[in-house]
Amino acid sequence: MRVALLSDIHANFPALCRALEWAQRNRADRVICAGDIVGHGPHPTEVVRLLAEQGVEAIRGNVDRKVLALLESPKKLKKHLEKKAHGPAAWAALALGEAERAWLAALPAELRFDAGGADVWVVHGSPLSDTDFVYPSITPLALAAKLGEVRPRVLVCGHSHVPFTREIAGVRVVNCGSAGRPVDGDPRGALALCDFPGGGRVRCRIARFAYPVEPVIADLEARGVKGILPQDYRTGTKGNHE
């Protein structure tokens, strides 16, 4: 089995299209998204619709959770619209239609499945919470603290927007990075591809793909998305990121 893993699309439709095209060209049997589907970018509705149409399996991230929480509290939504730091989440909440909101609300917080005898655990931040981070520098001791009693063969996450894959004390850690809003100095989107040949074995690699950046920036301005720096997309660096 071959699985394409992506995360942190952040409402970037051109980037998602390229990521799915890449997965198809590389003959992925499944595509899984580790959360933060909306927020920050200008295309929340288009992104949710495409994921639903393509049958992409997904979990919710911390920004998705924030958007859904704002939809449940009109008073809080209005207050967040006035704050630059929370503007992108509030804008996304208002931009989503009823069908897209329902799809997002139905997403689980995590996903576990077996692939060729390998136990795969997909979370957004870490097993501790959707706002915790897993960085390339993580030590075996730190990973054990995040996993608790569970020892999956593969741990998949996102949230940090820093892609990497490492074998750590028998656990293959895969951080997908960000498909739609990289912050590691490379403006190309990131995703991971994992092969599960059987017997619990796994081979994973990180891939980068280019997508048309300027149309995204143009839509940010045309649609009035708040709190995002267009230069972040051009440079793949972190301005206002959560």
C-alpha cells in the first residue's frame, strides 16, 4: 500500500490541487490530511469541497477547531473579526457554506489504521494535543513522553509546518509539513509519501511541489482575507502563523 500524507493546507486551493495531482502521479492508494484544512488562505470553501469530492480522509486541526468554535458563538466571532491575530479564522468561518461547515464538523481529532501490518496513528500536533509540536530535533525520550503507553509503528503529524521523517526508537515519525503555507524558507508545498510493503515495514519520504503562488496572493487581496502577509507565500517564511 502507498499512502500520500499532507497537512496544513490552510485554504490554499492551487496548492491542494497540485498536491493531489502529485499523489495521483505517484500512484498513492490513499490520501490522508492531518488537519488545518482552512484558515489563513482565501479558498476555504473550494478546499473543503475538493477534499470531499476526492474522498480524502482527514482529521481536524487546531485552526479548524477554532473556526468551528467561532461558528457556535456569534458574539465571539464578531469580536475576533476585529483582531488581526484572529482575523483569518473568523474570515474562514464566515466564508464557509453550510455543507462545508458540516463536513468540517464531522472530522475526527485523530485517525488510526493498519497498513501492511503497520499501526499508523495520525494526529495534528502530537498525541498530547492539536497545538503541541513535533520538530525534527525530537529525542527518543521526548517522543516517548508524547506517545504515553501507545507505540505505533508510524506517527503522522503536521502543525509545525516543518516537514521531516525520522526513525526514532522503533517509531517512524512523519511530519507532513505544510501543503499550503510553508514556513521553512522553501515556498514549495510539502507532503509525505509512505510505502507499506507488508510485514510491518515502512518506507517514507518527504516531497516538495511547486504551485502558482501569485493567484493565491491576488485572491487574498480580492477577497479581503485579514491578517496574512502576501510575502510569506513568496518566501515560504513565517509572518503571522498559528
